[in-house]
Amino acid sequence: MRGTAPRVDFWILLEYTEMWAHDPIKSNSLPADVQLWMTRMVALLREGGRFPRVQVIRGNRGTSSGYSIYIAQSGQLRHHKLNSYDAILDLDICKDIGELVESNTYFVCTHGTRDRCCAKYGHRTWTVLNELSNGRAWQCSHLGGHRFAPNVLVLPQGRLYGRVRAESAASFFHIVEEHEIATKYLRGRSEFTPEEQVQEMGIEPVRHRPMQIRESCNKNELKTVFPFTEI
């Protein structure tokens, strides 16, 4: 898993309670102006040399009014509550908006319409983390890396973890809450390049020979990867 976190230095996580499509960022029932806003924001950030990524998230259905949006960048996580999706049009996400979130917030991939493994394993892990954190865990759309399910993004630290199974989620949670890095599950810190992600683990970033692996636990298709190896 070393060095496999997608390159992201600007996270936009929007609560979306409808059924998630295979690609809920492109296929959803959000107002057209809101969809255009997201497209423009991503384009502007990329033009500025940033690496943005939009995710949809959901918590316990029917437990709150309005919609949450989280913005994470530069080691900070901010939370803003929207009365309606149209309210997002008035936000300038490049400036400080909403409440600063200092506690770890957990985003667990449970995107079953993208890959069954994420729903099968991810939902169990989300349930455990949500209980342990007193509601600081969210279900999240595809984070990349089906084969590492369940995947957990922890913000504001910006690290992505993989294979955090429900039976080990409590141990993982307590390590992270102690402000330590759960190296056993670490894929990498998303704002870093793959090589920098591996260097943060104290490993020289040397690529291993190519390997054929299954893309997911429920798919037989093979893909070629060049993992980092410890020397």
C-alpha cells in the first residue's frame, strides 16, 4: 500500500444523501448551478497549481437538517452547514469558511455502486469508527484503490489508510487519536507525491519489479503495478 494515496491537496467533501451513482460527482440530482460551481472550482484550483478532489459524503440518514460541506487544505479542515445546496454558490472556498475542525474526522469509503468490496467491508468499519468517535465518521464516495478496502481518509492530517477492517478499527482509531501514524495501514499523505509519501514512512522510495494483482476482491481482472520495496 505504500505510496498509493491519490495526489490531493484540496479536498471538497459535500454531503449528498441521495443514492450514489457509479460516479456521483458527474451523475447526481444536484441543481445544475451547483454542479457547474463544482466544475468551475476544480478547474480554477487546477489552474492555480493545486490538486483538488471532490467527494460526496453521508452520515446517519435523517438525523440532521441541512447539508454539510468540508474543505481541507494546508493541514486545516473547516466545516460549513448549508441550509440548501444553492447556498454553496455564495461560498468562496479558497478563503477561510465555516468552523475550524481540530479533531480527527474519518471518511470511510462505502461506495458500493463503484465496488462491492467498499460497501461490504467499508460500512462495517464506518459503523465502528462512528461509534468510537461519537459521530466524527462519515461514509464517503470512492477514494481509489479498491484492493485496499476498507479505505479511510483522516482529515485534517490528510493521510489515507487502507485495509482498516472492522475487527482492527478500534486499534487503528486509538493510534490516530494519540496523534500517531497508523503505519500498518498507511497508504500515504495525500498532498505528497508517491515518493514523498514513502519517504515519510522512513523508507527509501525504490520501485520493485512489476507485479500482477487483482484490481479488487470481487474482480478477477489483473492489473500491473510497480510497488515500492524496502531495501
